[in-house]
Amino acid sequence: MAQDDISFSILGLKELNNTLGQLGPAYKYKGARFALRKAANLVRDAAKQNALRLDDPETASAIAENIAVRFSSRRFKNTGDVMFRVGVRGGAKQEKNQSVDPGLPGGGTQHWRFPEFGYIHKKSGEHVPPTPFMRPALEENIDKAVGEFVDQLDKWTARNLKKLQKQGAIK
């Protein structure tokens, strides 16, 4: 199953783009990274809440504790785009000989994909329907995340413009 990237564009921000142009590429990168991390944290928190409903308190593994936000440095190096991923640490290892990272706070949670996407039970052959927790976290919070991104980028820009004005770097 291929992973779909969700992309969107924010239109009507000409003034912000002009201001960011004055700040230069390093500031544009730092500001976008700061704001996008804040937005991704909203989705992460929602995914954790959703996963708590699935986690069995009697087991040592906890999917919710392994949900994290990670910066995609490869995407940035290749395209210059700032991107964060919200996912489950430890991935979805399938092979028996693949070891689970012992340093994960929630233990081995490579089984997270089974409730997310559903599966066929090995012994009975029955289809177990999905009870997704990651996808709804984004779907239900996309407007909040976009709003948070815009707000945080605006705050970051204003803060750094003031710093540069005090230093006399821009007018």
C-alpha cells in the first residue's frame, strides 16, 4: 500500500511573501520550520489521543507513546521544501528477524498498522476491519493545523522583523 502525501497551498499571502523575502532564505527556512512543527504537533497530539483508545493497558507496548513528529531533512535537501512527518516510531517492521529498537518509549509497536488499516486474521481467516487513529487525527485537525501554521509564521516573522529593525539590517 502506497503512502499518500497530503499537500496544500495557502493563497493570498503576498504581503507575507514580500516580508519573508526581506528576511532572506535562512529566516524563511527557520520560520517555516518553526511554524510547521507547531502545526504538526497538533496532529501528533490528536493521534496520541486516538491511539490511547486502542492501546491495551495490560501490555508493555503503547502506540501513543511512540507517535512523534520528525523533520524530513532528505526532502529539504532535495527540494528545499520544509516538511514534517507525524508517524509511529519503530515503523511497521514485518519480518521476524527485524529487531525492535529497545529505546522506544512505548516499546515495540510495529503492530500499529493492523488497527490503522485492518487485516486478515491468520488463524480464522476473518477480515478485521480498520479502526484508524492516524488518518482521523489529520482529517479532523487540518483546519486547525493550517490556522496554527499561519499564526505561528506570522508571530515568528513579526518577532524577527523587530530584531532586524533594531539591528538596523532592514527598514
